[in-house]
Amino acid sequence: MSIDIKIFGTLADGRGVKAVTLKNKGGMEAEFLTYGCRIASLRVPGRNGKAENVVLGCDTLAEYEAPGNMFGAFVGRYANRIGGAHFRIRGKDYAAEKNEGENCLHSGATGFQNQIWRLKRSKSDDEAPSVTFAYRSPAGEGGFPGNLDAAVTYTLSTDNALIIEYRAETDAETPLNLTNHSYFNLTGDPTKEILAEELQINADYVTETDDALIPTGKLLPVEGTPFDFRNPKAIGQDIGAADRALQNCGGYDLNYAMGLANNVRKAADLYDGEAGRRMLVFTDLPGIQLYTANSYPADRKCYGEPAVAHNAVCLETQFYPDSVNRPEFPYKNLGIGKTFRSTTIYKFSVD
């Protein structure tokens, strides 16, 4: 059981970035950065007893600063897409950054993933080490109204779970959709594909989208489609199916609609048979975005090696994309005097 805090590096503008490392008694170790509140590495034991890194990351801050680098990032104020980069609150129009065609993806350049977070507190005891990061997003940042105070707590449990707890408050009604954008590869080797890993998702529907991945408002049954992961199957089994969405994206990039829940429940199960690692995903949020790392910029690297397509899978717990413009979706803006709280858990074991 330990916590270690050190300087990770310096951003292009001269600001320093810290790295916080947590270790538990189960052989699990995680490193977090104050830049983007990122999970930089996550080492968990495999069948051979060796703890290996199961997330993608970079060696330098310059690589993390590259446009669009989401490795391990905490995303807000609004994760995923906002159609037309536009939303309305109580009759007033607001414009977010257009950074994916006419739409806004992950709140643009001023998103939480590109901010320096304050190290608020850390705790090491016989139960579970934890660290909390905080950030104040000023009114108008990214086009969003209200000053928003956000906090994220990462905890390593005694049974090798990474527990992520979100908290946020605002002084003006504002859209809010938070997620962690870790890229998982349970083989422990980022140069390997994850297409043989088995995935199961507890969802009967996905959100239908247009070619720009903006929801139409309709939920589509997964039964009889390549998107059916209700029973475990290899990620690559149907990834090449003759489906418009799969072909447009080069793989999976869509939201699974699980609906509202009163508490944290199991959302997904990911398993790598070779390494013997299993990861269960639990959340109280209604959606989970499945993304199979379909493409990277030509110069993107992961720990010094070229990043290759399908070398990871993202399971981003969230509200549905563009919920801010879809009153039929299970979502509400964060209001004055309200506190947003949410929990997502990634629990690891060896089979």
C-alpha cells in the first residue's frame, strides 16, 4: 500500500505536471497525471502472476498534448458528441467548439482532458489508496454556461478494482456528461490487437446515428445485428460485417443504451483468454460507448511504439451522445444547487 507523487514533465507553455502512483496489496498499480486527470498506466496481474499495463499511454507530455490524444483522459464538460455544436437552455442558444465537422466532440480544445487538475488529496491506509483531483471550469469555457467545480476520485480497492467517483456543482444550469476515455488492452502488450478478446455488454439497444455519429433519437435493437454483445463473443467476430456504421468507422464506435439505474450495476465484461485477465465494468450511468481504436494519426505512438488500429477497446460509461438536444433520452442538465455524483468501476480478476 503506497502513494508516490512526482513531477512527470512540463507542458509546452511551461506548466508542470505531476504524476501520482497508487499501489494496493493485490499487485495492482496505477499512475495518474494532473494533465487531463488521466490514467497513464494501470498494471494488473495476469495468469502468469506478472502485473502488466492494460491501458494505452505515452512517454512524454508532448505526445499527450497532441490534438485528439485521449489516452486515459477524463472528459468533460460534455463527453462524446453534440450535434451542430449547439444547444439551448431555457430559450437561450449556446455554441460549443466545432471540432468534428459541424459537431462538437469531447468539448473541443478546452475540454477537461486538456486542463491541469489540482491534486486535492490522497489517502493511503490498510483499506484502499485513493487520490482526488479537482478543477474549476470557468463560465464560458468551451461555450458552456456557469462556473463548474468538478472532482474525480480514483481508488484502488483491496479486490483489484479501479473505482472512479465523479462529483460536480455549478452556479448556472449547464450540460454535463463525464467519462473516462481509457483504451484497454488486457494482453498487456499495446502492439497486439484486441480483436480476439471476448466482450459482453448488458444492453438490448444502441442509439441509431447518422453518418456523422449524431443520434437520430431512435433506439435500435441489437438482436440479429453485428452489435449484439449480450452474450460473450470475440470483438473481431463481426467487426467486418457489411454494415454501414461499421464500415464508415472501420469498426465499432457507438453508444449502448442500458437505460437509467438506481445504483451501480454491471454493464460489461471483457476477457483476454491468453493473459487470463478479466475486466468487469460497473456504472450507474445509462450508456456505454464502445470504441475499438479504429484509427490513429500517422505519428501517434503508445509508449514509444507506433499506435496501430484495433490495439485497444474503450468502454466509456456516459449519458447518450447529444442528450443535451434529445429530450427523449435519459438525461438532465446540472442545475444550480444540485450536486452531480456518479460511480464507474473497472474490476480485474484472473481466470
